[in-house]
Amino acid sequence: MEQQRNAGPRLLRIQEAAAESGLTPRSVRYYEEQGLLRPAARSQGDYRLYDDTDVERLRFIRGLRDDAGFSLAEIAQLLEDEAARERGHEAYHATTDPAARLQILRDRAARYQHQVEMLRTKIDRLQAMVDDVDVRLDRTNAKIEALATEPAEATEPAEATEPAEATEPAEPAAATEGAVR
């Protein structure tokens, strides 16, 4: 019979959290050093312990880095904007002052605007790369079309055939005079 674990949140050591998020333990440590992540807890032996929220954050970081091509600085800014939005959400609901709520919403809108600008810049850079490859593809396709429409004899390699008459250079007379045949 399976023993039931304590009812607390599931905590993983760094190797387990790294494996679940598709990263190396070294990457997880580095992200912690860069301020992108804080472990949920430390064990009595001072091991880093990560919960499911941390693992999801690591997956998010990996996706932004690997799939979307964001730098760690850009990822840090996106994560900070998200954390500020969460803090603002809590502050909004903690007050009934209309002026304070208005300021919280303006701050949130400014952060969203910053995220939109960052994402549009990334899209513009990717679109420029796509456009460059499209130009090269068009040039290559034009060359393919030009070669494909040339007459067949112009595109086929010349076959190595024996000439109709063998034309060997004539031997000098002095060399053949003393030759025995």
C-alpha cells in the first residue's frame, strides 16, 4: 500500500526541478544568481527546494530563451513586469481609494505597453530576418527557373566521345628516321 506524503506542497531538489523543466542544475543556479528565480525553500541541509510554481517559471524562462530568442535581460524585464502586475493587482483590491486605484491601473497599463513594445521589437527583428531569407529564396528560385528553362543541350554536361579523326601531332622527322619499325 502506498504511503501518503504530507499534505504540504511538493518540493523538489535542484536536480529534480531542472529535469522537470528541461534545464541543467547549473542553469537553474545561474537563473537564481541573475535574480530570475528564488527557490521556494531551503532544506535543513541548505539544499535549494523548488515548488511547482518555480518549475513552471523555469519552463517559462526556457521557452522565452529557446523558443522566442529572448535574452536573459529581456526575460528579467518581462518577469519583473509580471511581478509588478501581480503586486498591483493585490494593491488594487486592498484599497477603495479611487485615486490610488487609478494610479495602479495607469502603472499596469504602462507595464503592458512596455511589454507590447518589447514584443513588437522582437517581432520586427524576426520579420526582418524572414524578409532577408525570402529575398535569398527568390533569387535562388529565379536561378532554378532560368536553368530549368534553358535548352537541354545547354544544361547537359558534354559527353566524352572519341573525335571522328584522331589528330595526333606529327612526330619530327629526325625522331622517326632512325626508328625501327
